[in-house]
Amino acid sequence: ITYNNIGQLFQSQGKFEQAFEYYRKGFGERSSTFEYCMKNLKIKEKVLGKEHPDTALAYNNIACLFESQGKFEQAFEYYMKDLNITEKVLGKDHPNTATTYNNIAGLF
């Protein structure tokens, strides 16, 4: 958890290389993390469906991973997939939807 917290601190300062180093210490190689996130997404889509809140969360997790790597266009794409599901399934005034709005705002 400590490595992750330090990584988040660097990320919030726009120091993505330093953030990446601490995330890697905490989570292992990012390529492996991405692969596991994608496996998670595929399982959620298959078992729960493409319009389930947990599937939206899987998109959000991938977006966060892209954001942590400084890949903001990809992060935006996955945050929007999350948002489309969340607004449709939970509504525009749901706390999960608000969190997604906040995550998107953090990209700018």
C-alpha cells in the first residue's frame, strides 16, 4: 500500500515516471497488470454483461492504469466507456457516476 500511495503522490504532481516506478514496486510490471485488468474485463462482460456496474468498474480500472502511465487519450476512452454504462444503469445522480465524472475531470 505504501508504494501505491507514493505512486499516487507522484502521479498527482504530474511526475509519471516516478509514479510508475513506485506502482511497479507495489504491483509488479505494468504489462502484467494490464493483462490481468483485461482478463477481469472479459470475465465481467461474459458473466455479468456489458451493461453491469461491475463491468463499468473494470473499464474504470483500466482507465486508471492508462492514466498512471500518462496515456491520457486511452484513459479518457475507458473512462467514457465506464461513464456510458454507469449513467445508463445507475443514473446521472448516482455516487458511482459522480466518481467517474471526477476521474475524467482529473485528466484535464
